[in-house]
Amino acid sequence: MPAVSKGDGMRGLAVFISDIRNCKSKEAEIKRINKELANIRSKFKGDKALDGYSKKKYVCKLLFIFLLGHDIDFGHMEAVNLLSSNKYTEKQIGYLFISVLVNSNSELIRLINNAIKNDLSSRNPTFMCLALHCIANVGSREMAEAFASEIPRILVAGDTMDSVKQSAALCLLRLYKTSPDLVLMGEWTSRVVHLLNDQHMGVVTAAISLITCLSQKNPDEFKTCVSLAVSRLSRIVSSASTDLQDYTYYFVPAPWLSCKLLRLLQCYPPPEDGAVKGRLVECLETILNKAQEPPKSKKVQHSNAKNAILFEAISLIIHYDSEPNLLVRACNQLGQFLQHRETNLRYLALESMCTLASSEFSHEAVKTHIETVINALKTERDVSVRQRAADLLYAMCDRSNAKQIVAEMLSYLETADYSIREEMVLKVAILAEKYAVDYSWYVDTILNLIRIAGDYVSEEVWYRVIQIVINRDDVQGYAAKTVFEALQAPACHENMVKVGGYILGEFGNLIAGDPRSSPLVQFNLLHSKFHLCSVPTRALLLSAYIKFINLFPETKATIQEVLRCDSQIRNSDVELQQRAVEYLKLSSIASTDVLATVLEEMPPFPERESSILAKLKKKKGPGAVSVTELEDNKREGGELNGGGDRGPDTAAMAASNASTPSPSADLLGIRSAAPVGAPPASTGSLLVDVFSEAGPAAPSAAVNDDGFLSSAPPSEDPAPPLSEADELLNKFVCKNNGVLFENQLLQIGIKSEYRQNLGRMYLFYGNKTSVQFASFTTTVSCPGDLQSHILFLNVQTKPVEPLVEGGAQIQQVLNIECLTDFSDAPLLNIKFRYGGALQNLTLKLPVTINKFFQPTEMSSHDFFQRWKQLSQPQQEAQKIFKANHSMDTEVLKAKLLGLGTALLDNVDPNPENYVCAGVIQTKSQQVGCLLRLEPNAQAQMYRLTLRCSKDSVSRRLCELLAQQF
Amino acid sequence: MSLTTHFPLCFLFSLFQMQFMLLFSRQGKLRLQKWYVPLSDKEKKKITRELVQTVLARKPKMCSFLEWRDLKIVYKRYASLYFCCAIEDQDNELITLEIIHRYVELLDKYFGSVCELDIIFNFEKAYFILDEFLLGGEAQETSKKNVLKAIEQADLLQEVRHRMKSK
């Protein structure tokens, strides 16, 4: 039995919990729970009215069962009943149940909102707090609609109790986060800001969270909070540790409030008012000074609270990035923490220093800690701390220490945890590229990388080394020599074979003078790896071989023999077989000149953003790398990249990634996508030409055969709607959510809701590829006449991001208002660049007139009376059509309900028929609609009749619906 | 429908501070869950399962923070119970650690040297105390006295009622 049972223990509940705990097996537990559920259900359904206590007990049991992880599908109503109990504990349990098991059942929400409304106006502070807690816990849009205007009033009213104010502030914050459009501060703004001056520390603590959030969204309206926050902070910082009584935590005055004040200030630039700024700098200095004072307590809570404030102050100093003195002091303080015995502090110091490294004022100061950080990388026992050390090394790297840092990271890589290897590899590759003064060092580093952690070297990394070698002729000979040596190792990684195959295929001639690496030796070396490699690598090697034939005519016979053998020319893999056949033919038919043109050395790749950098950004999210990255680019002026265009253009990525979708990435694949013009195009077509005589060879798979890519017109104008746009639209006539469109690249999902003449649509654009979409834009247009009928307000919670990372999804919100009835659906045009190619796609947005239906229930008598009233010929539209879908009753009912009308029972004398009624709500008018659907199962036919008060609506609905059944 | 499963967690989370708090035992039994972000039950179960596993696998001397998905997890073990909060990447880890500690202090004071059993048998109280302390993932009242005063007032209300009933 429980040790304590405070207040009024519910014995039945305690017994039940004990029973559950005593269950020996999962099955026994489930059995016990089912028994209890049956019991509760019978109590709830029983004739005898339950008293409040029993109701509370059973609701509490249900809650317990739910929290154990079981589904609960009843009891909501009983919980709602508890809300209106005048006994506090019953109310409290009711609210707890509602908070945990929110149900979107609209019927209940109305009841819940009613109960909340009563409690809010009860003037009983404990009841008010319960109601506010419930709103804050549920935070649904319905609640925002009901209470967003009421709560600010409670918050600033002079007679509101402090505890209620605290709840009101955070409740409002929650509603603001769910429905910013409904929470309008307006006239309350200044009174809310002045809560920062409140006498009660608890009120300030709660209010400041609200103010911070509002300031982030509307900095100008709230900017008076800066000076108030500074003076409040100053009072706290300079207070003695006992001044604030219970708000002092382990001798630290108001740590939570201090942190929140410092956080609020980070929403703004440094104060312009000299006096305010002076006062703030003084505060920050005091906080830094206190870190040096001996601790007032040995408890970890004391140092944690103190350091929490210190780290928040350092964040503010970094945010301002304008006080060199403070930045250097912050850096020194963090330097001390780097060797602290508390793991937590070492972790945070490494993390915080990472951001300091990107400030020009403190970059040098951070660099002085390099040895300590390297040591942390080697000796820390916790992988998350080592990860932070690696991040910091990356951030503090510049030309002066690049060789040391890269060497340390490489040696760490040999023992690094699997979870962080891939990221480490990317970082090493980026640093090696960025700070390469001589390219032989770069090539060595990358080959080492492949040797040490070959499995974690992603395609981007080895594509990149090839791009760079191709673009820099001073390193080609060295690269050829180095890969040749690396390939001598008995077991070398497949990625090494790929790089080796590519580089020797291009530049093997540069080392062929040495008899130790003569053409045949090179070929034999490569071919000795062939059989151990996967299909894509073999494909690449075959391409290297044909390049060899061009580079070294003396190898032709040997290579032809290899190509001719059964294992190549009859390989079960189509790609390999095709290459063997084509290359063999090419080498025997084409003249030396043609061969030389086809197999010419690769043209330089256009240089823009490094593809590995893009990959790292994708891994870490856009914010994580770019800050230091941009800084560094500024500082270094970009060397490998030739200082060229550094915009988010993805053409370079395209060059390296174009072959990713195809499993047979190789030389020709890369080449065909390189936007250089003549050589690649002629290569492709020449290959096809040569073999058009040789038989029914399929077009090379290396050429991009993505149907969607080729079908998109390369124009900037919106494309005409897809041919299947109408079909897609029809799918959504009777439903509001689902996947609107999907191809190999993009998935568009829709969620929508409509109320009266208003609608809200959420569009989800998902990037299905691993490559970023650039310049992603969407436009919605209402063609022709529609312009005046539907108004699309492109209200976005966030503007659509122009970049959609591979695998990511972005959301867009459309607010829709129906002004009058309409026929044509609005068009959604989507444009983006995928691997350099413009994608342009137009769809119909599934906004159809029936979305604005309000169902209308009516009796049989009423129905036929109205039916007769709508008897003018143009008011009726009728269609007889063949069934395209199942004629099953349930399916039909679901569709008719999805349409938005009320499905009326017992109206039509023939029970086989369906009749529906509804009113279409537009801003200008309401259109009453009656519908009758008569199925003929034998003939598989329907007759559909519509009568509406507006004839255009009858026609449109008839057209739409005829597609649905 | 694929939409909900496809939904990236980070987008939902980006607006909030503390995302959720979980209490679980060394055996991985969930004792309390408080979600400050709207998630489906399925998602909640998935997160719980993954996180409990991750945290239980960590060794005692390791640091109390770890990166998980797009979030930062701050956790601390008290006797047989793990207290675990998810915050955003930019949030203050140390102050979150002390949020946990203050909550433990509140439970301790209320139950009188709290143990896991108290939280199991009086789970509703544990929720009430948490709501007085944190609301919507933000500190509402950090004074121990004030929080306990609010809870004790409520207890008083019910005892009065109780006595009346037994008469």
C-alpha cells in the first residue's frame, strides 16, 4: 500500500493501482484493466445516478489506465460533468482528464468551453486558475477562439489576484503560440509590458515569457520593455542573496527570472540610450565578476543556478557582438570551464565557445585554447562532449591552424564513435578544401579520409575531390601518383577504387612514363579490384577502361579482351552488359579521331558552392554551419572556389549529384549533367548514333531519363495545368485531407477545413529526393472570372522557404474566403530548381463550391415543399450516368456526407434513393441546395438531380458530383 | 495518412520552449508525462520509447545534456527515477536542470521525502503540483512556498468537504 495518501485518498483507486502493480505479466495487467473498464462502463451506463465522488474516482481510474498506455474511448462526458461540480477536487480531476485526453469532438469542446467560461467568471481565484491551466494545457484553436479576447482583460485587471495573473499570462502565451492571429494585444500592449515592474516576482516571472514571445514577433511594439528589463535585471543582480526571500535559490537571487530577462534582451539590439546601455554593461560585468567569487555554497544547485545566468549573459554578449572587452572576458571564463571537473560545464563551455569563435573580436582568444580542446577530443569519456570538442575545433579552424586541426581530427576519426563519423568526415573534407594552400596536402587528406573511414565517405566527398582535381591541373599528376600508390594496398576501400578509377582514367597518362606505373600496370591494378566491387563501381571502372583505350592505344587489345569475355558482355546486370557491349563496339568501330572526341578529358566543373558544404548544412540544419561558414568565406575570400558566385545556386551540386538518382553513377553520368554545353551533348548523341546501327540498344541509362524532368518546359512562365489536374481535383470533392500530388521529386499533401464561407488550407510540400530544391516558390492564381469570386489571402505563418532540403517538408497556409459562387478552381503554380533544372508545375487547388456547404436538416414535408419551390427549369440540373465506383451503400453515404450536405433519412419514399440538403455560404449570398441521387444497381447507373436557388450552382454541383459516383 | 507521419518534428516544435517532461523508472516504466506541444498519441509513444532507451543507456558520470533529433534533452536521476526534459537547441540547459530539481523539491516537501510509490499512487497530485509550477512549458511560480501554498489550499478545500461528508 502507498506510503502516503494526502488529501482525500480515493481508496478504490489505490486498490486498483496496487492490483495493477501486483500483476505478474502483461496479460494479467490487460485482463485486470479490461475488467475495470467493463466495471466503469456499467457504472456509467447504469440507471443509478452516480454521486460526484464515484464519478471522480472512475474518471481518475480511466486516466490512470490511459497513462499506462491503453486507449480510452469513453468517460469524456463524465469528465465534462465533473467540470461543473462545485466541489473543488471533482472539478480538478475533471480538468486533469480533459487536459490529458483532449478530444476533438466538437460537441464536447462546446461543453468544456462553457464550463471554463463559468469558472473564469466565477471570481473564485482557485476556480479561475484551474480553468486557465486547462486552456494552457489544451491550447486548441477552439479555445483560442473562445477566450483569446477575454484573457488579456483578466491579465491586466487591477483586481485580479497575483496567482490568476500568472496563469493568465502563460495561458495567453500558449494561445498566442497556437493561434497568433486570434491574440490581439493592441490596447493592452503597454500594460502588459509594465508587468515587468510588478511587485510580485512570480507575476514578473510568468509575464516575461509572454513578453519575450510577443517581442520576437512584434519587436517595435514592445521595445519599451528593454529599459524596464535592464532596470529589473540590475536590481536583481545587485541585490544581496537574501533580499528576494523565497525567490532566492541556493543563495542565487531569482535565477529563473534573471535568465528570462537576459533572454528577452536577446530579442533586441544593444540599447541605444547610453544610460540604459551603461547600466546593462555594468550588470554583465557584475555577472562575470561573480563567477570569479568563491561559491556561497558547495551544493551543485548553487553553481548551476549561478552559471545558468552566466551562460545566458554570455549569450547576450555574443548576440551583441560589439563589446570586445566583454567578449574576451567571456572567452576567458569559458576557458576556465574547459578544464572544470563538472562534465556539464565542460560541455557547455565547448558549445558556447563555438559561437564565440565566429566573432572577429574573440576568434583569436578562442584559438588560444586549441590544446585543451584537442585534449578533450582525445580524453573525454562522454561522446556528446567529444562531439562538442570536434565542433569547436571545426569552428576555430583557420589557415594558421588548419593542418594541425585536420591532422587531429583525422587521427580521432580512427577511434571515433560510429554515430559521429560521417559528420566528422564531412568536416575534415571541408576544412581540407577550404584551407588547402597546396593541393597535394588536400589530395593526401581526402585519400587518408577514405582509407581511415571509407564507409563514412559519402558520395559528395569523393565527387568533390574529383571535381577539384579536374579543375586544378597543377595537382593532377600528383593525384594520379597518389591514388596509384593507395591502390597498391591489398585491401582498399571501394570508394578508393572509385576515385582511383576516375582519376587514372582521366590522368593516368601523367604517370605512365614511369615503368612502375606503365599503362598496363595501371590497368591490371584497377582490374584486380574489379571483381570485389559493387555494380556501380564496376560500371565506373568499365568507363575508365574505355578511357584507357583512348589514352593508351597499346592497352586496347587487352581491354577489348576483358570487355569481350562472357562475364562482361553477358553480365546479368543490364547496365554492365550494355556498357561492355557499347564500349567494345565503340572501340572497334570508331576511328581514333571520333574516339578522342568522345573520350576527351573532362571539362572543368563550374564552381559555386561546395557540394559537401551543402551536405553538412543539410545534416545540421541551415543555421548550424552557415554562421561560421559565411564568416570564414568572407575572411578567406574563397580559394578553391576562385572567389566566384557564392549564392545558393545549386548548379555545382547538380554537377556532382546529378547521378545520385541513378544507381549507375559514373564518368559519363556526371558528364552528361555538367552544364558545359557542347561536349557532353555530343557525347551522348554520338554514343547513341554509333549504336543505332548496331542494334536495338536502349538509350544509355546514364543519360537522365527522369520523365518528369524532361516534361517540364524550361520556361519561367507558369506551366499550363497538368493534364491530370482535373482528376486530382475530383479526388478532393468529398474529402479535405490527403495527398494532392506526387511524383518522383515532390509530394504535396493537403489538410483543409471550412467553416461558413471561410476556409483554411495547409499545404505540405515534401522533398522526396536527397537533394535540395532551390528557389522554391509557389503562387496561387484565380483564373479569369474567378478573380473576383474567390479571394486568396496568402497568410503564411512562415513565408515559404526558398530552399527545401532533401527529405524535408515545408508547410504553407492559405486562408480562403468565398465571396460568391464559382466554377473554376484556383491554380497553384510551383517552381523550383532541382539540380539546376527548373521545375514548373501547375495544379488545381481542390477548392470547390461544395466546400462551403452548411448541412441543413429538414423533415420530409419541408424537403418536398422546397423541392417544389425550386421548380424553374434553369434551377434544376440533372445527369444520368454510369457508375464508375462502388455502389455500396456505406461508400455512397460517406461520399455524400463528405460533400458537406446533410444526408436526410426517411424523406424519399424509395429507400434506395438518397436525398441531401445544404446551404452554400458565400459572402454575398446563401444558396440553398437540394440533391437527389437515384441509384439503379442492376443497370449500374445513377440519376442525379440538383435544385438550387441559383442556377449556376446547380450546374456546377451536377458536373462535380457526376464524377464522384 | 502519410501526412502526419511525414511531418517533421522540428516544425511543430519551433515555437515552444520546454517541449515535454517525462518521469520514468530505472526499469523504463513511465511515471509521469507532460506534453507542452500538440502531438498524436502515436508520436508520443514513439518519442517516449526512444528517449527512455537512450537515457537509460547512458553511464552515470556522463553529462546531463544530449542532443536528440532537433532537441536537447536535459535529464537527471533521483534515486530510482529519471526526470527528463526536452528543450530547444538554444535554451538554457543549466536552468532546466534546476527546474527539475525544484520540481523534485516540491514533490519532496509535499509528500515528505518523496519516493517513486508516492508518484505512482498519487499521480494526480504530481500533475497538479507540476501545473502550479510550470504552465505551458514555462516557469509560472518559482517560489517553493507559493506553489505549496496553492496546493495546500486545494487540499484544505477537499478536506473540509471530506469531513462534512463523514458527518
